[in-house]
Amino acid sequence: MTNYEHYFGTPEKCSIMEVHRDYWSKTVTVFQIKLGHAMEFKQYIARFESIEAYQTWLKAPFDDGTIKFED
């Protein structure tokens, strides 16, 4: 599973994601929107220094933080 499939793979997942592109510093920031009691929270996911780095991250395998041991 790639980062794209994990964060943007379905319409439901895509609808809670927010991507900001800053044209001055040329950075891309990805947030996930969490809804609470009449409030909206943005959870920071990642920040990239270029569009190319963002595209590379989208194609990379998703890392959920679990350790995988090889035999």
C-alpha cells in the first residue's frame, strides 16, 4: 500500500485530507482533518520542500511504524 492509497485512496479518505502549497517557499504541507464538537482540528501529516518530493512520497510504501522482521 502506498501513501497515496492510504491517505487518498477512497472518496471518504480523500474528503478528510487537506494539501497546502506555499508558492513563496515552494513547500507542500499535508494535513488530515479531524472533526470534534463543533470544532475542526488539523493533524499534521508531512511537509515537503518541493512538488517532486511530495510526488515521491505519494508513490512510496506507507509506513505505519510497525517493525517487520525478516527470517
